Amino acid sequence: MIEAFVARLVSILDFLFGCHHGHLSRVFTLGGETYRVCFDCGAKFEYSMKTMSVERRLSSAPVLTRFRIA
Ligand SMILES: [Zn+2]
């Protein structure tokens, strides 16, 4: 129940203050996947060696780790 609430809250925050993925890692190739990771939110992006650019978002990090509480 609380998780659903938090997920909803995070999606609202994401909408308002969404990550612009400005701090991407270097390109990784792991397990046959080539991707870059956003340092800010942990999102993974599929990276194409062919076009040398990010193709699409692979997955979002678990909701609770997306916002750093420090
Ligand atoms: Zn991001």
C-alpha cells in the first residue's frame, strides 16, 4: 500500500523535476548489452555502436533508490 503511494508520489516528482539524464556514464558492454547509465537517477539506456548514440531507455531503477536521500 505505502509502496504504491510512494511510487505515485515519485512519478509526480519525476514529472515535475524529472531527471534530464545529463550525467551519463561511459559506454558499458555487459552480458551482450551495450548501455550507458545515468548517474543521477540510475536509468539504463541502450547504446548503439552503429549510430554512436543512445537508442532507448532499458529500465528504470527501483523507485526508492531513484532519489538520493543524503
Ligand atoms: Zn537520469
